[in-house]
Amino acid sequence: MITLYQDCTIYEIGRDGYGKSIKKNEQDVKCRVKEKYQLVKDKSAQEVVSQLEFTLPADISFKVDDKVEYDNKEHAIISQKITRNTIGEVVKQVIYV
């Protein structure tokens, strides 16, 4: 079991009635952040370098198009990895930004 001590916010980017960008469906989440340069594949299967790795609890739902705010900086989610136990339940999620 990984202890999650850091805080981050996951949200979608939407538009208001005037076309201005707004944050939608904000989730304040406990996480664990590692500064780690790693080669990952994005949603179009292109290899890109990730700078941060966020470990999240299993019950958080998000999409690869969402954003993560950590340390007052906005990051785009590049890729995600799900870890499951022996009976198929999600144990943790890792996202790369």
C-alpha cells in the first residue's frame, strides 16, 4: 500500500457561454508525485518524454485529455497506467505528464 501525502487537482477544460476556458469537474486528490523523466506513448501512440509521474488512488476517474494542477502549475496528462490485483480490482493508477 502506497501512502499518498501530496495534493493535486484533476479537472477538464471546458468553455463557458462566452467561449472562455473554464475548469469543469474538479477533483481534489491525494497523490504521490515523482520527478522522473520517462519515455511513454501518448494517446496517438507517439513516444514522448514525461517529466512527472503521479500515483493516484484506484477510485479516481479521469480522461487522458484532462489536466492536473500540482504546485500551482497546470500539466496535461500524456498517458496512464493501471495496476490491478490478482482478482482484477484496480489497486492504483499512475498518470504521466
